[in-house]
Amino acid sequence: MHALHALVFLVIDINIDPDIGQWGPFRLSWHGLFTAVGILAGVSLSVYLARKDGIPSEVAQEIALVGVPCAIIGARLFYVAEHWDLFKGSPQDIILDITEGGITLYGGLIGGALGGVVYALIHRWPIGIGLDAAAPGMVLGQGIGRLGDLINGEHRADPSNLPWAVRYTHPNTLGELGVAVHPTAGGYEMLGDFLILALLVFVLRRYVRVPGWVFASYVVLYGLMRFGLSYTRTDEATIGNVPVPQLVAAATLGIAIIAAGVLFRYPGPITEEYASRHWNRDDDDPPVPNGA
């Protein structure tokens, strides 16, 4: 198996088998491996940030145990809905082929957020603070998961002659064999995810004082990026000639703005750790912490 190698000023060849191995009916791909690594890294980061904001680790882990499966289910269901023609003849592949790829990140974002929020509401845990801790972990997991997309060529993109265009040369590739294309999912979006992560952790979490606004900013930033990247993707389902991810991006962006307004007026419980981290200046009065 050859590693990635660059043809200087021409194209980047990727000659890697998307599949690592097969055990019975289950096949493990690089996509599945990096998805698992991304989930582990993302959950670890979110639990750490939640603890810093006053949410006990066991509570954050409990929310993750609900949110992660909901994210996986949502990601798969969105993909199946977008590409139902691939599954209508073999519905068993909805479950059996998930390790090979075939998930939609927007489905994961929506499913994971809804599952975590509903569970936190039931237990009356601080929603806004929890979402702000979850956002960096979610985008970290997305960025790591995109490494699998870079290897297997799952998401088709427009042809390109740019120096960083990728060309898949392995016969088992999921991409178009031998054609240089934009590295949209595994390149542009992966770098965008890590840039958003840096903004969330080093800027927004430090200066944004309304619980939930960091998460809302994540939804807006990712939505804007995903909307623009659709112009270089060729494998997206459309409704009225508009790519479905663009429609979802516009909808989630609007919901995020509305949610930000609601959270501004009703921020919910504030932990002592959160208040201490955000109101350590004398420019205004801090809120009264009312428990986790």
C-alpha cells in the first residue's frame, strides 16, 4: 500500500485501499477508523471543557453516551434519505455498510444535538453551557473523520488542475479513478473544521458570555462553510436544483440565530465555574450562579 505522494505542481496521487480488512459480513474502512477516532477525541475534549465550566465529568460522559449514538443514527439516516436509490434494493446495507462510509455530517450534528439537549432537559442540566462544551468536540470529531474521506474518495468533487488537487489511483477507490479533483471533503472542509475549532476554543469560548452562543456560532460558521463548499461537490442530492446541504445549512443557520436570541433572554442555569471564567472583570455585574 502506497502512502500519499505529491507530484510537485501537478497533482496529489492517493493510492490507498479504502478498506483495512474484513471480518465476516463487516468490513472496516479508513473512513470507519477515523470516524471512531474522531468520536473518541471529540468526546474527550467536550468532557474536559464541560468540567472546566462546572459540569461534572460523569454528567458530561452520560450526555455523550446519549448524544453520540443519536449523532451516528442521524448521520446515517440523512445519508440514506439523500441516497435512497442506493439502498432501496438492499435495505440491509443501511446497517451493514456503515463502516465503509455513507454518513451525512449535518445529520450527525442535528441528531447528536437533539439527543443531548433532550436528555439534559429531562435531568435539568445547564443546556447552554453543555452545548458550548460540545461544539468544539463535535467539530474536532468532524475534522478527524474527514481524514477518512481524503483516503477513500467517497465524496465526489469537480475536476481540478490545481497543485493540491487529488487523484485516486487505487482500483478500490470510491472516487473517480484517475481523475484529478478538488479535495473538498477531505481537504477544504477538514481544514475549515480545524479553523472553526481554533476560533471556538481560543476566541469564542473566552470572550462570548452568553451560554449557548458558542454552539450557535459553531452552527453558523459550519453552515456558511458547508454552503460554499457545495459549489465544488458533484454527489449531492438536490431539491429544485438546489443541493440539499445548502438548504439544510440555510435552515440550521436561521435556527441558530433564533436560538441565540432565546438564549440571550433565557440563558438558563449558570455554574460558579462558568461565572468565574467569564466575569472576572469589573466592567459589569456577573450573573448569580444557580447550580449545574
